[in-house]
Amino acid sequence: MADTKPPDGPPTPLGTAEELADVWTRFRGGAMVHCPADDGPLALAVDGAAGAYRFVCTNCGLASPWFEAGPLGMNVRWHLQPGVSGGVADE
Ligand SMILES: [Zn+2]
């Protein structure tokens, strides 16, 4: 069966541009932002070379996808994501 998108493991927390934009907006507003998994504090990681950001939980290590946040809005940099373990070769 090929036409439906296969479930590649659990859904990624903070894995949509909408979620990231919401967290980013609150973060920039000075609010504490919290991990969707365990409610731990999220820290902002910056990749200066790529000009990208991501949120990482300082409690459990959960990380959002890399994203850019520019004047045009949220842009998730899917091509920067490392290979997801277990998501390959499910034939
Ligand atoms: Zn966490």
C-alpha cells in the first residue's frame, strides 16, 4: 500500500510550523515555554551557520525541528533535520 503516508513512529512534538510559531511567539514575548512531553523548560538552540533555531527541553532532551523565524514567518528547515532513527527502510 503506497498512497497513504505511513506512520513513521510517534508524531514529533513541536513538529509543525504552527506549534513552533506559537512557542516562538511566546518565547520572544518573554514567557516561559514548556516541553509538550514532560512540561520541562525549553531552551533555544541556535545554529549560527545555518541561521536556524530549535527548542530543546533541558529536562528530557526532546528537540523540535530546526526552523527559521524571519519577517515572513515560520519556516521549518526540514532538510536540516538529522535522520530519524527507525524511520528508514520499512518495506
Ligand atoms: Zn521534556
